[in-house]
Amino acid sequence: MTEFKNKTSYGMKVSELFTHTQKESPKDEPSRNAALLIRAGFVDKLSAGVYSYLPLGFRVLKKISFAMR
């Protein structure tokens, strides 16, 4: 438990993320933007039009909202 106390939100390694990139685009995704986000591991498609942020996507969202303040 002591090893997690020293880590900051900016000190995360890529190998520690819970996502993996995909080589091929999803076949059922008509939007190029959503297909790229799914391939890169930022979001996951739950159903038609419903997406959830993966840890990497949520981290980017937090950084953008912090920069807008």
C-alpha cells in the first residue's frame, strides 16, 4: 500500500492502464471519430450511442476540464 502513496495522477505508466489499443476499427461504428476513440482505448461502446470512458479517456477529460478553469 505504501507504493501508491507516492504516485501522482501524472505519474502513471502506460503499462498500468487498464486498456489496450486495437489494430482494426470496429465494423459497426459509422462515425470515424468514435471509431478512432475506441481503437485508441479512450472510450468503450456499451450499446448504440452509449459510450463509457476508460481510465485513459477519463484522465484526458479531467485534464481538459482543469485547463478550462
